Amino acid sequence: MATKKDTTIYTCSECGYSQAKWSGRCPQCQNWNTFVESTSKAVPKSLAGSALPAVKMKPVVLSEVNALEGSRLKTGSAEFDRVLGGGAMKRSVILIGGEPGIGKSTLLIQTCAAISQKLKDVPAKSAAKMRISGETSGKVLYVSGEESASQIKNRADRLALDTSAIQILCTTRLEDINDAFDELNPSLVIIDSIQTVSSVEAGVIPGTIGQLKYCAAELIGWAKERDTVMIMTAHITKDGNIAGPKTLEHMVDTVLSFERSADDVRFLRAEKNRFGSIDELGIFAMGDKGLLEIADPSSLFITRRSGAFPAGVAIAAVFEGSRAFLVEIQALTVPAKSSMTRVYSDRIDSARVSRVAAVLEKRAGLKFSDQDIYINVAGGVRLSESAIDSALAAALYSARTDLALGENTVVMGELSLAGEIRPVSRLKQRIKAAESMGYDRIVAPETEDGVTTVAQSIKDMIRLLFAKQ
């Protein structure tokens, strides 16, 4: 029962809105019967200020701020570090989203094992000194609200990981997590997952908008005051977006998306990164020993054939972040089954496919208005850069005419609406990637060492690629 020193408040479990009196409908989110009674206790004078930071924060001159050079924590995975921008930045929070069973927990337990071995020799310091300086103890804490400790241990044993320096906490209560933080002061924290964490201060139902905002703010606030790295996993909706309020993505420093292709290949992308590029792509293969790094991605995205090269296939050189590799674009055209034609493409934007087909129809006289178009990328990687336009056009022309390109041909270039093929960035690196894979005919819109064929318009490209046939 609330005393005179306690204040009774009612908080909406959906949006977090609070008021002094109960009502049937929340005036902010308009949901019914969502108010939960809670008590806000008055702080005794003897304890006033005890929960505040040990050092009072004051404004400083920006030019005198330490830029924290070398303050990244290596994860033990070159692909993971690549996507993060060179490693996980201290005092940062990373949010990883992905569909169930894709391997988020596997990636994180491997990261914990690698980092814990690096931090084993961190000298012990007093809790008071670490609290004042913001330093951490070198310990690794894995908080799981979805699996038991035995389940996590079984996974680690199956992957043959050294878990002797990993602390495990299986709970969904924010208060238990805060107690563990105060006791261990860890250098790396894993929260698996943020949707399972709840606090009595934000209601009784976990996973609501109010719970997510409150618990995330508490956890992020702790991480920002110390030289720690916090990694959270998040559930996703059926549309592939992170479940919960968009505020959650604004609160963290980095948002990563974990995706899979039709086979065991996994792709790790950054949708937001305050400390690096969002163009990098991490590629893994799921095996018996967990997630394995793919050093040469071209081997995944190029189909090795022993027979003749089929129609409807073109090879393109693409850039993902700082890495160039080759991909195989596959096209198929068939007569439309109804009066409405459709484009089926989930790896390349359908609007891009329609635009390239329209340019071919207008500038090359090839009819696509009565055709259904199917586009695929071998290996399942998503492509978005404009340098694939020419290869996509070549694949569409090949599929429509049933004429195959040459076996060792790589096509690159951006296609304009006027039918011009425009130059692409970092051409030398793309040529080098093609030559390393044994491709000796490179079609590009400008002259460069290694370019055997120059095509500056869609008509030139078609004539040079298909004239002999």
C-alpha cells in the first residue's frame, strides 16, 4: 500500500504515458485498459544524490576533448569488424536484428569467447576507482532472456569455444541486470534480447513500447558512462523491420541487419553506424563450427559451369564498402500470363529492373511490354549500386533473344535513360577483381588497363556482345 511518502502514478503499458489518476483510455495512444498502477517512492534526504554519477559532468571545450584513438574493441571476426568500421567502439551500443534461427546468438557467443580471451590479463582495479574513471574490469557478461544457461553452454561446447572467462546471467528483470553491472563492471555486455527485458517501473507486460523505451534507456545510459561495449539483439517483424518503436534505433549507435540467402550464407549489413560506413558487407557461412568468415565472396556468387554458357546470365563487378567482387545476374523473360505484366525481383530493386527494361525497349527496339520478367542474383546477395545497370541490361537482352554472352565476360557501367553507359567509380579495383577470377574480356564505358571493350551506349554494348551471334 502506498504511504504518504509514496506517490501513486498510472503508466500506459503501450506508450509509457503517465498520469496521476487512472482512466480507461490512454489520451496519448488511445488504447483501452492499458494503465498500470505503480508507486514512485520519495528519496530520503540521507540518500539524496547517492544514485547520481560519482563525477558531476560539466561543459568542456570541444577542441580539448580526447578523440579516444585506439578505443575500438576487436571482436575476433574480421567480417564483423569490417561492418562495424574496424571494431566495436567503446561506450557504444550495437543493435542486431534478424529473423529467428539465423545465427545471432551463435555470432555473439563466438564474439564473447574471442574477446574474453583478449581481456583475461586486464589488471584488477577497485570498484570505486573504475566507477570514477569509467574504466571496466575486463569481464564479459552474457545476459539471456530467451535461453537457459545450459542451452548456451551446449552451443558453446558444440562450437568448441573457451567459456572460462564468460559470465552468464539468465534473467528478464532489469533490476537483476543492473545489480550484475554494479558487481562485475564488464567490458562487453550481450543483451539477448532487448524485447525480453522488463522492469516493474514500466509495467508488468514485457515487450511493450513503454518497456522497450524505459529498459533500453537504462541500459544505454549505463554503457555511455563506461568504457564498455553493449550489443543487443532484437526481434523483427514479418516485414523484416526491428520490432518496437523507431526510437529504439535512434537511441543506439549502430544498427545491424543479419540476413540469409537460400543456403547457409549469412550477410551482415549496417543500416546505421555513427563510427563507420554503412556500405560494408560481412559474409559468413553457417557450418558445424558456427559462423565461418568468407574471405573471397566471388566464389559464392559465381556459378562454375562445365558446359556452354546459358542465355540470360551476365557477370558484374560490384563494390560493397571497401571490397570488390563478382556476382552473377540471372534473367528470365516469359510471355505475360495476364494483361498485366510483372517484375519478380527480390535481390535487385524491381523499379531498377523496370527502368532498364524500358531503356532497352526504347533505345534498342526490344519489346518487354508483353513479358513477365524474373531476376535473380546467384548466392542471394542484394545489389543496389548503379554499376550493375549494364550487366542487368545484358542479362535481359540475352534472356529475351536467347543469345548467350561470352563465358569470360564482365560487364560494368551505369545506364542512363538516354541509353548512354556512364563511367563507374573505382574501375581499377573492379578490373583487378575480374582478372583475379580469370575473366579476360571486360566491357566498360571508359578506357583503362585491362578493359578490352569500350561501350559508351546501350547500342554499342549490344553490338559488341551479341554481333557474332
